[in-house]
Amino acid sequence: MSDGFDRAPEQTKPLRAPPSSQDKIPQQNLESAMAKPQVVVAPVLMSKLSVNAPEFYPSGYSSNYTESYEDGCEDYPTLSEYVQDFLNHLTEQPGSFETEIEQFAETLNGWVTTDDALQELVELIYQQATSIPNFSYMGARLCNYLSHHLTISPQSGNFRQLLLQRCRTEYEVKDQAAKGDEVTRKRFHAFVLFLGELYLNLEIKGTNGQVTRADILQVGLRELLNALFSNPMDDNLICAVKLLKLTGSVLEDAWKEKGKMDMEEIIQRIENVVLDANCSRDVKQMLLKLVELRSSNWGRVHATSTYREATPENDPNYFMNEPTFYTSDGVPFTAADPGMLWTQLSFPAISLS
């Protein structure tokens, strides 16, 4: 039976049949044969590696993704393949956005020249942003960049307009989605969080050059929160918490500028859910933590007044750096303790001599 290796024919000797009982082998020759087993030498394989071989890169690696598409249009895949590959590349290497987005947009400007191609581009980005959880932020940044750098503007609408139309399609079924099955709700939640990222990242430039956010998204987010709180299942409430942590401070500032009390209404609704809804204890804790976060101005820290202007009435940190004193009984207190008299302090004796 073969042992899996090829034997060198010039090194081997024919095997002899075992001796019969009539054969007489000298004892000395027998011991010599047993002491010196035959050694089989495997053939030496010659390496074909060369020091002049090109540098090795792991599969899928690219120092610059767009370099592979700079040799000519005849080497391009389809638009769908090119865009999808780039989206996957951004998902795996989000840090490459700044260095490669310009080349990507330039390639699209030479390729996306019809309404259908623009619609296909919008759909590919939307699907990636709502199906890959950690791509919603990157997808919103990508949408913002393309909305300002894609040159095509057909009658059906430019990139931003088609994107908002695509979002509106999902928005219109929000009430059914919020009360749908688990798969439907999960898809709906991904859309909600992507819309939140769009609200924060999609910049609209006015005629005077000022940059604003899309008011239509602000209105949409308010209605999406209503849909989530109207169906207080755990996953709906968790999605609402995530959305408010993401956009709450910006939404409240925008509403206050318009004299609206929408955030007060949302907080009141959260408190009602905590009291009445049959959600889990953990989710109720999340909601209470959110209310606490909002009460601290969404965790934003503003510069305190200068030392000269600070008083116990206008600066809550006024006594933070005060030294701690002790009474004669060893009880610690500071100037913040109103009931203590400075005459109760026990100072060490000071010799004047």
C-alpha cells in the first residue's frame, strides 16, 4: 500500500520474499539486515518563488479603491456592481471616506447620466443604509456629499429630491410598520435611525450661502416618534430612545427657535408610558434615563461664569473648590453649610513671638 509519497526509483531495491523454513540464513547476515533498515529518500521539490515577484496583498485589500477603475471605461463593471462594491468598501473601511469620496463622485458624474441610473444609485445607497446597522451614519454623509457634487439634475428631481422621495415611501406606512411583525418593525426602525442621521448630516445651502437642515425631516421625525410611542412595544420604545439620544438636542433647539413645545410633549408622553405601558423593566429604566439626560440639557456642558461673576446663586459649582474645615468635634463642613458659624472653627494656635 502506498504511504502517500513518491519513492525515488534509483534509491529503492526490490523486496525479497520472506524465507521459507528450508532457507538457511547466516545469523550474522540476519542481524546486519535488521540493524540497517533501508532509508527512502523523497524527491526534493524545487521552489518556484522569486525575489522579483510582485508584492503580495491579502484578498480584498486595496490601498485606494478607485485605482482599479482608472484604466478605462471598458474595464468597468455595471453601475450596480461598482456602487455596491464601493458601499461595501466603506462599510469595512469607513476611514477611507475622506480620501476616496471625491474620485467616487467624479466617476459617478461620468456614468450617472439618466433618470434610471440616478434612481438606481439612490436605491442602492438607501438599501445599504437601512440594512447594515453601522452604515446609517456613513450613508447619511455619503448622501450629503453626493447631493452637492453630482451634476445630473433631471426633470424627475436631483439626487437629494429623489432620496427624500424614497424616504417618503417608507414614511407613509409608518403606522402599519410600527404595529407590524418583528421583521417589519426591525426594517422600520432602521429607516427611522437613518432618517435621524439624514436630519443631522444633510445640509441644504440657501441662496445666500447659509447652510440649514431640512425642515421636512424635522416634521417627519416628530411624526415617527408619535408612531413609536403609540405602539409601546419594547423594540419600538428602544428605537425611540436611540432616535432621541441621537437628535434630541438638535430637535429641541430647532423647536424652541420656532416657539414650539414639542419636546415637552414628548417627555410627558414618555412619563405616561413609564406609568401605564406594559413594557419591560429595562426599557422603563432606559426611558427614565432619557428623561434625566434631557433634564441635564442633553449632556451639553456650557462654560461657567468667570470667577469674579460667580456667586452661590448663579453658579452651582461655586463651592466645589472651597477648602474643607473641621469643627472642634471633628465634623467636616464648608462655606456651603448655612447653619455653621465661623466662630466654631478650631484654628491651630499661632505664636506671635
